[in-house]
Amino acid sequence: MSKGALSLSQAETYYDEKYARDDYYTEDRTVAGEWFGRTAAALGLTGAAARADFTAILRGLDPRSGVELVAKAHGREQRRAGWDATFSAPKSVSIQALVGDDPRLIAAHRGAVTAALDELETYAQARRRHGQEWVTTGNFAAVRFDHLAARPSRTGTEKGYAPDPQLHTHVVIANLTRRPDGRWRSLEPLEIFRSQSWATALYRSHLAERLGQLGYSVELTGRRGEWELAGYTRDQIMEFSNRRQDIERELQQRGLSGAAAAQNVAQSTRLAKDHRDEAELKSEWRARAAAIGLDFGRLGAAQSPRANVAELPIKAREAVTYSAAHNTERDAIIDRRALETIALHQGMGTIGISDVRRETVEREQGGELIEVTVKRYPNGAYTTAEMVALERDNIALVCAGFGQARPAGAAEEVFAWAATRGLSQEQTAALKLTLGGSDRAVGIEGRAGAAKTTTVGALREFAAARGYRVEGFGPTTGSVRALEEAGVAARTVASLLENRTPANMPTRTLWIVDESSLLATRQVNGLLHQARERGVERVIFVGDQHQHHAIEAGRPILQLQQAGMPTTRLETIRRQRDPELRKAVALAAAEKMADAAAALAEQHRIVAIADPQERYRTIAHEYVGSHCAGSSTVVVSPGNDERRALNEAIRAQLKSEGLLGKRDYAATLLVSLDLTGAQRARAASYQPGDVIRYSRGSRAHGLEAGEHAVVQSTEADTNTCA
């Protein structure tokens, strides 16, 4: 989908220049748009889309009566008129359909687009109650335009080629929907955007299924269910992918990467139209195909054996099992779209969405999947019996420790000791709860800068003086360092869980777990079991549930707090001594971001520099100045491309100041693919050239811990890599 909404003027211009005219044919070669959607049908719009009706809908008007459907829409030329989505066929399908003259593939593409749009429409939403609540409407109005060629490319032009074949469909979704109460409202597009990966998987799956019925087979080519027709080589695909080569070359020259950067480059490098008649265009395509040895007769005649019907339930079971394992590693609750998307990726070309849903229903009936109602997932979500069992076990372990610990000191003793150390009222209350109470598991919630580290240091000192062995654990190396700064001997939670040998502690033991909001459900479960098996008397979870959450599934500490785990709070910001700055930080901690930014701006602590290069130079200058002054400075950037540009600017400034040597050294950096356990066990997750680091070594491959191997090839059918 396009990044932003189309304005009315954009949509009308696109209608004339992009949607309703196939760019690469003569002027009288027009493309008839076709209406789609329940909203369109309710307004009597079916079949071919006339320009006047198209414009009326984008204006929020009833095209038959001219009545205003969306309040204040008429006459607002720059209102959000709609959104542009594109379904693009795999390149081999475009070649086989348009160059190999198999019109059945064009019909299959159109059918797959229809199937995906039918599903996508169910996520249409509108707002109600003064914009404070979203309601699912399940209807929108859209116009779809089928095109047959890609944009002209520099690479192709240099070779003297016309645009490449590219079967694709533009879908313009209008900013209009009808609520269940019958009122017309603007379309809320958030869930449509969230559905992109799901709709893409549905489209690819439907298309692969239909092509299988026509006798073609497909081969997976990517990690997200991408595929091409069997029999096509990569060289043949790239011969007709000159626009893609343009974009990849431009990305490399600019040092950019990622889907967003590719979309921006695609927009900024578009060439003027190339009007040619259909006969001339197809004649050139056939000549290029012949030059690389494409035999369409052979490819079309290579009948694919139909899948054994008896195997479909097995394949569906494997796909849903894989999807559930993959998704629940990161999220305790799985959006139905995520479950279906990954299952379709896993079974692409062998099973369809009906097979996935049939298996899902069986899992629900068997209790393995449990449907849950969550507002963020409007059309359903699931959790697993395993996840529910883990969460219940965590709560049971904590509740079993209520009233079972011996106080480390009487309340009066804690108060007196805290007074001698000059602790605040909040810090004293934290000591009283964690050391003077009788519960085995307790929590300390503290905002950033609220003196959590100082409080932890006081806890350690008081407990150690009374004979306790105090150990610290953190999910990150940063949290371990913070504990060590507070005088607590610490290591990572992962290292604790790796050593599963239970052993009773020789002395009374207290565990302090920092940055506990980063812990996942499975980690907390393992930690609580370890504490019980080792006879740990008290576990103190320190963190801030309003900050970062676990990468893996679940928010266990919040659940424990909601289940009654005693928790004290440190609210007063102490790190910032400047009262004005402390005010802004307090606003940010309270999640009032706009107010916090406004306060910082009023204090002249924000500098906005529009020009990117000037901004990078200024940041580099400030960074080097801070470095020379002996300060520790961190530069934060939200994007990888900007991060690289800032690094280059800072290095250049350091060199100019003589703080960095003039000679550069090249280094190869390995970037983690961040695969889940399910993905790591799937050959299709890897591509030739990927580097695998063996953290524990591999006897089968004769590799020691820390050694690397490079993927040479993958075989999806046997699930093996070489």
C-alpha cells in the first residue's frame, strides 16, 4: 500500500495518467476500472467504473444523487480521498501469461486479487463516540485497474528495451464506509494497513492454488512465501526485471536498504511513459525470451501432479503447528491474521486458506488453540493451551509464596536504618515492603530516573548486613551492569536458566531481578521454578511496565501484579536536577509526549534542522565537542539509513579533529535475521550466502562453539541446508 493517503487531486490525476490508461500502449488503449466492495454495491456501483462516479466517491458523495455522505467532504480538495494498494504477480507468471500467451494466468491473477480483497474488506473500520472508539464495518468501496507492464527502466533503456511485462492490479480504496448503525463515515485505514502481509499471503496462496489446478507447479524463492513458477531460472526472471535492477542499483549507490527505502527510490526514479502499441511490445518480449532460451511450450506442458488429497490435512497440521510455535515465541496472543499468514507461508503451493482454517477449528475443538477477544484484533485472536498453562503456573508459584518468607528486619528497624541513610519516603516504603514483609515475590516499579539503582543498593546493603546472600539477574548486559553499580553480584537471566541444576543455598538468599518488564512468560516461569528449587527466600522484581516490553511472548510481571503480587512504586524523578527539565521528563514518563515535547521546546532544548546533511553535520559537531569535553554522549536515530549517515558524519568530524586515524579499515558485519526457533528449524528461512553462527557448536558438522558456516544451498522439500 502507498505510505500515505491520496488527495483528491492526486487521485484524479492518477485516474487520467496512471489508473485508467495502460502507460505503455497507444493513447486509445484505455483500462476500464471495475468497482469492488459492499459499499460500492450499496450505492449501486457495479461493473465498469466511470470517471464521474469515481470522483464522486472520492469526494464522499453519492454518485447517483449528489448527496453528501461524509460530513464536510464536499469541496475539500485536499481531503484524504483514498489509498492505493497494488497486487503484483510473480515475475514468472507475468512472463508466462503475457509473453507465453496463456490468458488463463491473467484470469487466475484477477481471481486471486478478488479473493484477497474479499478478506481485506472484513477489516474496514470507522470511528464513533467522537472518534474515541473504532467499530468494524466490514465494507468499503474500491476501484480496481489491471495493468500488464512495468514502468520503463534505466537498465532496460540502456539495452534498448521497452518496459518489462508485469501483470499487476491497482486498487483504489475510497475513504468511505457504512457503520452498522447505517451512518456513512470516513474509513479508518489502520487495520487495512495492518493486514498487508496477510492479504499478500492470501493473494499468493490463491494464485498458487489456481495455477496448480491449471497444471503448473511453484517453487518457493523467499522467506515470506514468495514463489515463482517451477522451471524458470533466476537469470530468466532477472532478464525481465530491469525496473527491479534499477531500484537495487540505486539503493546500493545511496547505501540504503529495506522496503520503505525501496518504495521511496521507486517513486523518485520513475521515468517518463513509453507509449508503444501492443503488437510491438509483445514482439520485443518474445524476441528477448527466445534469446535466453525460454520454451513456453515446455513450461506450459509440464503438468504438475495434483496434491494427494489425503496429505492436505497433514500439510495443514504441520503449517499451523509451525505458525503457532513461531508466533507464540514473540506474542502470547496471536492475531488470526498472523496465524494464517505464517501458516500460508509454510504451506505455500500445497495448502490453501480453507485448509488452514479447517485445521484451526480442529485445534480449537481440541483445546490446543483458545480464541480470545482483544480490541486490537477486531476479527479474532488466539492463544495456546501451553501459554495459558505457563501464565497460570507463574501466578500459582507467586501466590503460593504469600506469607511464607521471614522478614529481614522489623518495620521500626527498616525505618531507622533508612533515616540514617537519608532515603526518601518512597525508598523507605520500598525497603519496608521488600525486606520487612513476608511474601516471597514482590515488585518495585519505578520510572526512569526515579532512583531505582540507589534503592537497589540500599536493599543489598541492608540485607547483606543481616546475613543474606544477595544475587542479581537481568535480561540484558546493561541491566547486569546497573546491578553491579549498585554493588550486587549479577549475571544474565539466560545464564541462570541455562544452569538448571537445583541446589539449596547455604545461606538465606535474596534475588533482585532488574528490568523485569523485559522478561517473557517462559523466562519468568523458569526463574520462579529455579528460585523454588534452590530455596531462594525472596525474589524482588524491579522495573517499569511503562517502558520496553519483552521481545518474546507475554507480560508476566504485569500479570503477577494484577494477580496480587505486592508492589511498591517510585514516582519522583530524581535524576534530572534542573526543575524545568525534570518537569518535561515527568510529562514524558506520564506518556504525555506532546506536552513533554512542547515543554522542551519552550526551554530551547530542541533544535530542528530541516536539511538532512546540515543536521548530520551539526550532530557530528556537537558529538565531537561533547567527547572533547569528557562527556559521554549517545546519538539516537530511528532509522538504519540515517544511522549510517550519522556514523559517517561523526567519523569525518573525528578525523578532521585528529581524534581518529586517517586510514580506514573494512570490516564485514553480520546482521542478525532475528529468527524464531521455528524459523531456525526451517530450511526455507535461509538463503545461499547466509552465515550461521553456532553458539554451542555442532558435532554433526564438526564445528566448535563460536564458529561459522555459510549456507550454499537449501532444499525445502527435504528441509535441509548445505
